[in-house]
Amino acid sequence: ENGCANGNAKRAISFGTINGVSLTDTKQKNIQEQRQRLPIFEHKSKIIQLIRKNKTLIILSEAGSGKTTQIPQFITAAKIHDEGRIAITQPRRVAAISVAMRVAQEHGNGLSVGDYVGYTVRFEDVTSKKTKIKFVTDGMLLREAINDRLLLQYSVIILDEAHERTIHTDVLFGIVKKAQKVREERNLAPLKVIIMSATMDVDHFAQYFNDCPVVYLEGRTYPINVHFTKQPLEDYQTACVATFFQIHKQAPPSDDVLIFLTGQEEIETCAHQIRLLAKDPEVEGPPVKVYTLYAAQPGTQQMAVFNPTPYGTRKVIISTNIAETSVTISGIKYVIDSGMVKTRSFHPSTGLESLKIQRISREQADQRTGRAGRESDGICYRLYTRSQFELMNKSSIPEIQKANLSSVCLQLLALGIHMLNFDFLDKPPLESVEAAFQELKLLGAIESIESTNLTPFGKKLAKFPLDPKYAKILLTAENYGCFKEALTVVALLSSESILLNPPSRREQSQLSRQKFNSGYGDHITLLNIYMAFENIGKDNVKNWCQEHFINMRNILYVREVKNQLKEICKKCDIPASSCGGDIDQLRKCLLAGLYMNVAELHKDRQYITLDKRQLTQIHPSSVVHGQLPHYVIFTEVVQTTKCYLRDLTTLEGDWLNEIAPDYFKSINFRSNGHI
Ligand code: ADP
Ligand code: MG
């Protein structure tokens, strides 16, 4: 199988030994030809010249034109990076990994990822001393800045996907701008900064970066025929499947289809339905190969979407917004846009951070549409009406203006910066900043909300690549003698889900894991699963995972995360301990970090969050769904049409005042006794 991704390659006959050239040579030659066909390639010398000449540069071009994969290589080819490294940030770990793999492949010489080209994402560092081109999530580069404020190991920093405006990228704008200035003042090695994006409000950015030059690179785009629905739709998921089969009936098999949905569950369900229906003898159309693309997927599976499908087979890719700009797949002729996206947002008024499924912005809609016109003209079906489109926001709201800021606020304090004095591209709302300082004070990270210094405890909190609430759980575990258990739960919560719930075998998967279920809730259930896993002999892991519908890669990753967190804990002198079967100790310890996430049974099976009195319900997937415990800690709020609490641990009411007295006093909490 040839692993390269190219729409034309797919239609070519086959690869193999041709005229004595070995397969690997052919493959490498092919990859180099693909590179040269990228729109950005013809601007190579101009780009190199501009980068050489300017210390800060903004580069704009169509998604898929080759910015992320080529520009770092242009820089190394022209030796602009000198002795230093090049960092290229990506908002998503998926993108960082897949792009690094691709660039390593292009770079060739039989080198693999981690050599000349590497990547660093949370809990995974695939770089070495030799690494010159390093793809890194924006969150990880920000962490690096804590230890090295001037980012001295880098001579070039590329902040990619700037239009996404993630909280970490936004903070990095200020950090690199400052580092560049200070390095200049102190006569240190200069730092080049490149901002890259597919779309953005250029003037705003250029102004912020001291009126730096902006390059627009012409891409190639073909006309796209856009269709809206006549009526608003209730069920976009079903509509995606239906629209796909309308296309499938008529279009030639070489026309690939890209569907945008919001997350793993929706995507897997949709994939399952398409696979089933495509096999139905009454459904017309060629064979179908379905690929999925979302964050929780193993890297190798993600890379599979680039594989060419056999001649006469239609490829359909069902993706989250990853495929909007950060990952480009060739051969797409049709796009089906649900018009929805899952985003994390924080509401200072309700105190809740939730994963919310909401409408995309018009800019996002246009990016999605654009994916159909990369190689020839295309067609886009928007599963919303024209007036719904016109009511969408023009662009998405920067994350900094809607997210919980406590984690970033802590990191800035670790850098000696008070958030209110930081040079932001766009300032966060004052009430979110205040909420963040309030939270850090309650966690014990600062003395008062005016502090510009961290307490010794706060300094420890900042050492963990975790939400400060989770770091607090680890740092307090010794008081409850449950370090081992707390570490496992935090590692589980910091990784992608270990549970597999294939839509086609939902009941079977739940039954297979029933023996692990705990009446204390989901965290303890996950802990039970993990402990069982640790007792499985190495040779049986695969079977055991299959038997219990456990995602093997993710559970192995949890073990890795656990080890890394353990190292940091060691440096913080946290003694190892275990509470054995005394799970109350662990439940109390979880409360010590997550006291802000407590909800109380209200009425009609509803729960009310203690902090901001928000009405919610227990998610049906929870093991305590239907049990109606009086008090629960939750780690996730999911908002669809209703607001759900996910991942719970049950609590005893009298623990609240015992474990976080200041907090519960501050919100005037009084136990309501029995209902
Ligand atoms: P941009 O950053 O401008 O959006 P990229 O550099 O990400 O563009 O992508 C350039 C091209 O590289 C795309 O056409 C894409 O299909 C191809 N590409 C990226 N990753 C892979 C991969 N893992 N396998 C094959 N092709 C890839
Ligand atoms: Mg890119």
C-alpha cells in the first residue's frame, strides 16, 4: 500500500517497482512531486526573502496551500534558523502529530519523527537533540515559557492557525512579542516571529505586532456551488446521512465527500449508519470507505484518512472542525456542513464551563465550504437555511473571551505577570479575570486577589500541566493517604476516554464492564477498570481490552500520563500512599480539588450546582444515573438541548463544610437535609 495522500495518486493505477526504481524511491519521488504542486511552492524564494528581511511577518493563505508543512522546511533549506530550533504551534494535538509525521516523511533520508522533525504535545515529547523543526501544541509552548521566558532554544517561532484564537495562542502572542523585544535589548540571539493563518482580521494583528508586514499568498480555488436547506432542520445528524446518500446515488465514485459534525459520538454514529446503509442492496452507488477524524483517535488511525482508496470506491470522511483548516485531505468534491461545532465555554455568570454544541460562525462556514474546491470545482450542502447563515456570528469569539481563565492566570503568575497588566491582542472580560483570581485564591495559589506572586503552594500547582483543580487533588492526596488512587483518577481525567461504546454494540459493551461499576460513581468505576488492567499480564492486555470494550491505546496512554505526573509529584516531595479499599478517603480528596464542581439533588431528578445555582441533570451514561445521590462532584458539563453533568462521584453532605469550609461559607451553603 502506498501511504501518500493525493487525489490523483488514488486514481493512478498502482505503485511498485517501475524501471528498477524501488518502491521507497518512488514513494519519496511522489511526495516531492506533491510538494512542488502545492500553491505555496511557486512563492518559495519570495517567502524566504521576506522571512529573512523581517523579524515579524504575517502569512496568509488558503487552507491546504502548504503553509504548515512547507514554510518550516523553507526556513531550514535557506538556513535562516541558524543554530536554533524552529517551533510551529498548533492548537490541536492531533494536528501537531499528523503534520509532524508528514513533514518527517517529506524531509526524507529515512529519518523518522523525533529526529530532525519532531513534536511535543502534552504528556508526549517526540523530539531529540537533533530536532530542528518542532511542532508543538500552543499549550505546551506556553509551558516551556515558564522555564525559559525568552524561549532561547528557538530562533524562529511560528504561531500557526492564528485565526483559531485559542487561549494559549492568544497568550503566546504576548509572550513571543515580549521575548523578541527583550532578546533584542539584551543583544541575545534574535527571535523571528511568524504568524500564519487561513483567514483573519489582518489589520488588527499587524497593528498589535508593531505594524509588521503581511503577505497574502494566492491560492488556487475553484468555484463551489453552495446549497442551503429550504427549511430549518431539527436533526442535522440524520440529515448528514441522508444528504450523503443523495450524493452517493449520482456522483462518480472518485468524488470524495467530507462531512462536518461535532464530536466523537456523533461521528461514530454517523459512520456506523453510512457503513450499514451502504451495504444495503437496495441502496444505489459504488462501495464506500468511511473514515473518521476527531481528537480522541489514535494517530495512526488519523493518518489513515490520507490513504488513497481503491479505484471505484468512494471515500467519505466524517470529521470535527479539525478538517476545517488544520488538516487538509485531497480529493474532496463534496462537503456536507452540519453548521454545528462543539466548543468549550465558560459563563462567569453561572460559573460553569461546558462543552456546548452550537452554531459555527460565517467564517467557519466559508472555510468548510472551501474544502470542496481544492482541486476542481465542488459542491457544498449546508444543512441550514440562508437566513440561519446570515444570523450566524461573523467570526468565532476568541476563547480568551469565553473560557475559564484560572489555568492561564496561574501560568502567567508563574511567569511573574499579572493578567490585568498583560499585553493582550484582545483583553479578556474583567469578570472572568476576577473569577479566575477568586478561584486561585480559594485553591490557595495566591494570598489575595490582588497578589502578583504565587504562594509556595501556588508555585507547586503551576508545575503541573493540568487544570489547577486537578493539580490540587494530587497535592492534597497525602492528607488523605490516597496518592496512588488520586494519581490514577487524575491521569484518567487528563486522557481521552478509555471506554469504547460502539453504537452498534452499546448494550454489549456496557454489560461487559458492569462488574467494575461502583455505586460511588464514574471516577471510582474508572479507577476499578484501571486497577484491573494493571493486574493483567502483558500478554493478555489486548484480549482483555477487547473483551471489556476498552480503548487499548488510550489506557496505555493513561499509564504514561500517570508516570509523568508521578515524576512531577516526586519533585514536589509528595509521599506515595494508598488508601486501599477506603474509597471515602479518595472521594474526600477529589472534593478537596473539585469543591467548586458540586451539585445537589433538587427536584424532579434535577440537580442544582451549588456555586451558581444552575439546573442540570445527570448524564444518562453515568453509572449513578437513576440513583439520585444527594450530592455529586462532576468533572464535565455537557450542554446540548439540556445541561448534563458527566463523570461523577457521590458525596456525603457533611463533607462539604469539613473539607472546604471557606468556600462553602462564601457561597452561603447550608445542607438542605433530605428531600
Ligand atoms: P496549510 O497549512 O496551508 O493549510 P498544509 O501544509 O497543512 O497546508 O498542507 C499541505 C498539503 O499537504 C495538503 O494538500 C495536504 O493534503 C498534504 N498533507 C498534509 N499532511 C499529510 C499527510 N499526513 N499525508 C499526506 N498528505 C498530507
Ligand atoms: Mg496549516
